Amino acid sequence: MAIPGIAANAYATTARLGTPGAGLSKTIGDGADVKSTSFGAMLRDVVTDVAATGRKSDAQSQAMVAGKANIVDVVTAVAETETAIASLVSVRDKVIQAYEEIMRMTI
């Protein structure tokens, strides 16, 4: 079944979310290799990746209708899209939860 591949893709996407934090080990050395990215740019990249995954799923579905694709490839692409969207929604919910918690803080 394609479940391990989907899980690996989801983990890779999640790992990319933490890439700026992974640069911490590089800053311990000389710090020359670290590139600064804003949270907005990182979020834009993730949303772009999710949209690309959706387009891939649509293309696979259209190819299946035309008789040019394998059903396993279509199901895998759709499952990857579902996983990517679920991950994005989860991150969105955590960001909203953090924002609400910050707004409840007393000054």
C-alpha cells in the first residue's frame, strides 16, 4: 500500500517547516551558512507546495479519465493531497491557537 510513502512525504513537508530552526547547529560554528527567511516567506512556500500537490492530483485524475494513468498513481496523488491539506490545516489551527493565547495575555 502507498501509506508509508504518504507518511514519508508528510514528514518531509513537516521537516521543511522547521528548516530555519535546523540552522541552529550551523550557527554554533561560524554562522556563514545560515540564511534568514521570514515566517511569511516560509508559509508562502508551504502553501505553494500544497497547491502544487493539488495540481498534480488534478492532472493524475484527468489522465485517468483519458485512460493514460494507473489507478494506483491517482489514488496516491489524491492521498498525498489530502495529507498535505490536513497538515496545512493543522498548522493553521496551531497558529490561530497561539495568536488567541497571545491576545489573552495581560500586559
